[in-house]
Amino acid sequence: MSRKNGDNQVITKKNLEKTLDKVLASRGKVILNEVDQKFEKVGERFDEVDQKFEKADEQIKEKFDKVLTGQDKICKQLSDLTQESKINTKLYKYHDKKLEKHEQRINKLELNIQPAKHA
């Protein structure tokens, strides 16, 4: 039993396979084009996300740079204060010894001075 198409041609298995191949090939192209378009849209979204991450990364770098700059200032001040403290300690010890020596001299002078006799 054979069938005929609209053109009154006999439909054979070979004709049917050729027609199906053509239809599938053209539909495959359409599907591939749609998939390509979706991938392009996804790619664009990824580009947007990448740009946002780059912007955020730059902002983080700027803030971190400010933090490090502030930390450097604090470290410098701490270093200066430590050095100043060492110098002040040495000066204090020097002045303390000097005062001690003056106190000893004053005591000797006081002991060596004889009380004035009242007439």
C-alpha cells in the first residue's frame, strides 16, 4: 500500500527520510540560533557582573589603601613616642642623679657651716 502526498507523488521511505532530514536540519539551525542568542545574553550578563566585581574590587583596594596609610601613620607615631619615651627616661635618670649629687653637696655644706655666734 502506497500513499500519495498533495502533489500526487508516491511517498517512499527514501523521500520521507530526505524530507525529514531537511526539516530537522532547518529546525536544528533555528534551535542553534536560539541557543546562540541565549548564550550571548548570558555572556552579556557575565560581562556586567564582571564589571561590577571590578568596580567593587577597586573600591576595596582604595579603602584598604586608606587603612594601610592610616596604619602607617599610627606606627610612625608609636615609634616616635617610644623613642621620645626612651630619651625622656634617660634625661630623668640624668637629672635625678644630678639632684642627688646636689642634695649631697648641700648636706655637706650645711654640716660644714658653723652656726654664727650671736653677739
